[in-house]
Amino acid sequence: MTRILNINNISRRKLLLTAAVAVPVTALASLSAEAKVAQGSVMYQAKPKDGHDCKACKLFEAPGSCKQVSGSISPNGWCMLWSPKA
Ligand code: SF4
């Protein structure tokens, strides 16, 4: 009887621990898939830098947005996440 009770307690504890870990991990995964960074945090500017601009970046989404940076993005802009299209 005591043994069965202990097994039930362990199972309940494992279930609660699993849920306690799984919920935050799931929440973080959905946030990282949707979250964008602020323009100021990546030094976004509305003009090219060193010949690089947003329209040549693989993260640019025409006509004026970016997969990683929030807000309106100029095709002629630039930020420190710039990465060339393949
Ligand atoms: S340079 Fe920066 S803001 Fe422009 S498209 Fe690339 S990642 Fe987005």
C-alpha cells in the first residue's frame, strides 16, 4: 500500500516537473519565432553602409519590412544584422 502510494507521488511529481519545464520552453519557442528586435538595438539606419543595403540582405521582405527587425524598413537601409542574399 505504501509502495503504491510512493509510486503515485513520484509520478505526480514527475508530471508536475515536466509541465513546469515544458510550458516555459514552449512559450520561449513561440516568442523567438515571432519576436523582432528594435531598430535601435541593431543600429538600423535608413541609408546604406559600406555599400550594403537592406534590399541586398537575405532578411529583407519587400516592400518595406524585415524578418528580424521591427518597424518600417527602407530598401536602402542597413543594420548590423545585414547578411547577403545567397
Ligand atoms: S540589413 Fe538589417 S534591417 Fe535591413 S533587411 Fe537586413 S537584417 Fe533587416
